[in-house]
Amino acid sequence: MTEREKMLAGMLYDPSDPELGALLVKARKLARRYNQIDEDEPEAREAVLRELLPNSPNLPGLQAPVWFDYGCNTTFGAFCGANFNFTCLDVCPVHIGNNVLIGPNVTLATPMHPLLPEERNVRRRPDGSYYNLEYAKPITIGDDCWLAANVVVCGGVTIGEGCVIGAGSVVTRDIPPHSLAAGNPCRVLRPLTDADRMEK
């Protein structure tokens, strides 16, 4: 298996692999380019996003600045948007459903590091160069979710459809559909029901 295949499969992999390095640099350059384009240049912004998110048929509305590890591992559904400082560390696949609202300073972090230091620490190859091993877990966010400001979603988490995640939450485990959840670690406060309707 290639290091890229290992990475996407959630196995230990070498992030210094040349193929991965080239993809990473490409995504970082595209994100920087996007962040420099003014909002009154929608065609230019769209062109960069199409290159940054080549596997996402629906392009989100993203308030610059944004940051991606790879871009190509993230897919958005229709009518999604993210406020300032959206960070997506998409080492493993990140699937974002339709109608997802993402507040400012939200981080989706798929990368993981081994718990044992002997597996996590830097190693030396026979040629004298150095590397380390890491792995990742995917993130899935269902349709119709709202992640408020400063939410962090950790690798391996699925947030069910129709959820609201309160500001400042750190989501370390799955959240069932139609839940209001908040806290560090994030926990379900209650289900969302028709009683929450504002338009009567």
C-alpha cells in the first residue's frame, strides 16, 4: 500500500511521503490564494475552491481565511457555509452534509497520534533522514447541522443530522441526530423538538 492509501484507511503512515507532501503544499498554496481574494471577486474565489476541493461537487460559502491539510479529502453537501478561520485537517475523509452552518474558528481535526511515545516519536531512516508515524479517523457531519463558534470536532466522530453543537464545544464522541449538545467534552443536553420552533 502507498502511504496515501494507508492514511485514508486510518492506518499508521509516514506523513513525510513525497506524494503526500506535494498534495499538502498544493492545498496550502490554494488556501493562501483563496484567502487573498476579495469577496467582490466571486468567480476567482470559485475557481480556487474548485481546485482546492476537487472531490466536492457542491462548493461551500467560505469566509476567508480558511485552512485545509489536503482539501481533496473533504466533501460538502449543498448550501453549506463556514465563517472566519475554518480549519479542516482532512487527513482522513471529512463528509459534511447539506445545509450545514459552521461558525467562526471551527476546527475539524482527523489526525491522531499514537498514545505510546515509542510509536509517536521521531525515527531515523538508514539514510539519516527523519520521520514519524501518525494515523487519522474520519469525520462525518450530517445534514442540517449548526456548529457554533469555536467548536472542535475530533477524528472518528459522527454528528447526526439536525444537530446543534454549542459554542466552544469539543466533540470527542458521536452525537445522535436532532440533539442540542455542548461542553468539553461535548455531551447531549436534550433533543431538539417542535417546541424549539421560532416561526409559529
